[in-house]
Amino acid sequence: MYEFLLTFMLVLSIFTILVIALQPTRTQSSSNAFMGGAGELFEKQKARGLEAFLIKTTVVCLILFFGVSYVLSRFF
């Protein structure tokens, strides 16, 4: 059981890194926040399509990761 959870945690961490890397950036550059693009930075925009799917997938992966970490630290 311990080896299975460790393997699952390894696969889950790699998958989480990939999902986070696939998410689009919010601004074009960091200087945009300090110059004229600051208004666009704080506008409320609802994620749609692929972006919404990636956000939900990231949240699920991180919840599973912390759950497996807790189980491994508590019971093994």
C-alpha cells in the first residue's frame, strides 16, 4: 500500500506540474501592471473553456496531493 501511494503521489505531482504549466498567463508582461494595463489586471473575468477546465483540474490534483501526503505522513 505504501509503494502504491508513493507511486500515485509521484505521478500526481508530475501531472500537476504539467497542468499548471499549460495554464495561460493573465498579463502580457510584468510591466503592464505598473503602467497602463493595471485596470485590466483587476477586472473580474470568468474563466471559460480550456482555462476553466485547467483550473478545476489543478484544484482537484492539489487536493488529492495533500490528501495523499497527509495519509502517508499520518499512517506510514
